[in-house]
Amino acid sequence: MAKTKSAGTVKTGRDSRPKYLGVKIAGGQKVKCGDIIVRQRGSRFLPGKNVKKGRDDTLYALKEGVVKYLTTRKTGFDSKQRIAKVVNVDALKKV
């Protein structure tokens, strides 16, 4: 018989995989329709023209064009103001 109990695995011995969040395409770069521009949790960056927000707050392009980042003042429901970053895609004109 064993003198000590067997050493089992611990419940906290697992580590989660990295989420790879952040800006994927910088300002001035070209994007195609559906390209991911920013991966985020919450609304650090807001969607602007030709940009849509996914259900996990990911911003992606709706049209082909060039990415531009702007800063604007946003007023909340409680009249507090904050500076927000807005992501726009300027659509390329087809000739």
C-alpha cells in the first residue's frame, strides 16, 4: 500500500490561449470587403463610414477602400463627453 495519496491534476493548471486583439490594418492601408480592421473587447474604436461592428465587437470593412482613423467627441446619455476613435473606409472609385 502507498504511504501517500496519489498526486492528481490541479483544477487551475490550465492556461487560456491568447486572443490576438488589436489593430490589424493601419491608417492609409487598402482593405477589401470583409477584411478585419480592429479586433477588440468593448467599443474602444467605433465603426464609421463603410465599417460594421460584429457581435464580438470586431470592426470589419463593408467596401473596398482605404482605412482612415479619426477622433471625435462623443456625448453620452449622462452628458459626459469622451474622445472616441472612429474607423472609416474611404471607398475606391471604380473607373
